[in-house]
Amino acid sequence: AVQHITSSTFAISVTGIAGPSGGSESKPVGTVFVSLMKEGHPPVSTTLHAKGERSFIIERTVNFCLGELYR
């Protein structure tokens, strides 16, 4: 796992469709999958659904990840 390779306490993985194209009916633009893992805890995965332009979707995803790390 990334945590062991980097000797870090946290690991974050993000993937999804920020647009402006690439979406589908089952995964529209704005669908973002985020997984976070803290050492000694099970991973937590979340699906975000953002609407708007690509820059807003990316900003919302970054803010979500930073908020989760803060908590």
C-alpha cells in the first residue's frame, strides 16, 4: 500500500469524471470517487456528485479531501 511505501499516516485516492466530456448515463460528469485511509483504520470510500464546470468539480473534491483529513 502507498502508506507503507511512503511511510505516511494517510493515503488518498481520487478518480472520476470532472468533464467537460467523458460522462455516461451511469457515471455522469461530476461523479468523483474518493478513498481515504488513516493508519490503523479501515479505508473509507465516498462518491461525490458535483454539478458545474470542471474547475468547480475539482475544487469541491479537493475541499472535501482536505476536510476529511482535518477531521
